[in-house]
Amino acid sequence: MGCRSYSAPRESRYLTHDEVRSWKPGETLLLNGVMLTGRDAAHKRMVDMLNRGESLPVDLKGKVIYYVGPVDLGA
């Protein structure tokens, strides 16, 4: 399978819902631009904040969050 490339030349370039919906499981993507990272604790904190009706400390609209948490190898 080929690699699809998405570039964000300026901070104002957002990914659209249609672009994200077009991605297929297992497809290789080359994302270029600002990408946020977070581990499991960061994701839990964001979900908890949203469940309490609080605003997040960063605007996630059109942004990519890359999960960089530990990998469970089933050991």
C-alpha cells in the first residue's frame, strides 16, 4: 500500500473531517506540520476535563494527537 501525504504549510491549515474519514486502517500516512503528542495520562486528563464541562488548555480543532504511550506486549 502506498503512502498518503498531508502537509500543513501554515498553522492555519487544518485537517478536515473528510480527509480523516478517507484514511484506511493500516494505511501509512506522512503527516507534516504541528503534531501534538500525549501519553495515557494526558488523554485521561483531557477526557476528565471534557466530562466536567471544562475547556481544554489547547485548541484541538483540526489537529493531530499522536499517542506515545507505553506498548502492552502482553507479557
